[in-house]
Amino acid sequence: MSSKPLSEKNKDFFDLVYEVVKHIPEGRVTSYGAIAKYLGAARSSRMVGWAMNASHRMPDVPAQRVVNRNGLLTGKMHFGDPNEMQRLLEKEGHTIQNDQIMNFKDSFWDPSIELRID
């Protein structure tokens, strides 16, 4: 698989994703789809995932806090160690079983509500 440089449009979208992710409070999580919806691109959750995959060299982007819509750690293989995502989330107080966040709904952070501008 060859890697293509990001188009300027994709880079801008990735930067917007990173800005949202930086706002997720410690101990909370959100989903790829919730970020995509907040950014007005509801059908682009996969692209949010690509942004997260590219973010692992950015220490100020807490990529571990972004999971799939069911609370599954689907991005764990993109961390240096496949157990790192779980370790980081457990350090923030989450309980993980079988790669899934327990009480996901209780810790869910919705950017469409939390970052709403009134």
C-alpha cells in the first residue's frame, strides 16, 4: 500500500479533528462519528479515524479518548503497543473489558453539546 501525501483539504479536516479531540476532558471519551457530526461531516467517521491514526506523534492530541460508537477500542493497533490505548484509558479511570469501555454512555462526551456556541 503506497502512502499519498494528504491533500490540503484532508489536512485541514485533520486539524479540525485534532482541535476537537484536544477538548475532550480526561476521564471522558467520544466517538469518531460524534466528531464527524460536530464538524458537519456526519458521514466522515472513517476519515476521523484516519486523523486519529496519524495523530500518535502529537502528544497534545489524546487519541485514546476516541473510540467507536459502541465504546470499542478499534484504534488500539495504531498505538506503538496494542495495549497502550487501554492502559491510557484505565489510567484516566475507565474500566475496559474485551477491548470495550464499560459504562461507555456514562463517560461519553458529545462535542455537539459540550462545544456548542450559544
